[in-house]
Amino acid sequence: MIYTKLTDIPIPNTLEEAIDGLVQLATDTGEIEFVRIQQPDELMATIHHGFGTAVRNYFGLWFEESPVVQDIYKRYGVKHGDDCSGLILQGAIAKMQGTTFDFEKEAKSYKEHWKKCDKE
């Protein structure tokens, strides 16, 4: 249900707009209660491919010139679509669960991953 409603939210220009859009979408579709009771790591493993792919495609996270990608890159130094969606999705989960999320720490783990792969 939430997949088909993704296009109901505006394409974000910033990380906060992306997070807020997903939180509003989850609220509007009644999915927020499901998210609130899940373990964040397990939920991310579940949504990375299906819903995460839809988010990456709809938000244009594969395009470095995308405003939200540029915002994330300027703030955290990552620009890969999977990395950007990871920050967005985990930030949204934390907001829905009323917890904090360490964007800097997560971005650092992504950069370390790419360094091991000998990529930027």
C-alpha cells in the first residue's frame, strides 16, 4: 500500500524533506504503527530492496545532481544512491520510533566501505 502512495509526496530537496515526507506517508497510510514496533536493523533489511528501491528511484537518488543527493553530499560526504537512501530511511525510522540516529556515524561507515572497495 505504501509503495503506491510514494508519488503522493513531493520529491525532496533536502534530507529533512525526504525524512518528513516518508514519515507523513507512513502516517497517512497507517504504516507508522508497524514501523514503531520493528527493530530498526531488521526493518532496514526488509525494506532496502523493495521500498528502498522505490525511494531511490522516485527521489532520484541515482543522480548526483539531484538536490537531495547534493544536500546529503555537502553534509555527510556520501552520494551513492544506496547510501543516501540508507540515511533517509534510517532517519525516518528513528523519527517514527522517537529515537535518535547518528547520521555522521552511518555516513562514516559508508565511506569506509567504499574505501575498502577502492572507490570514492
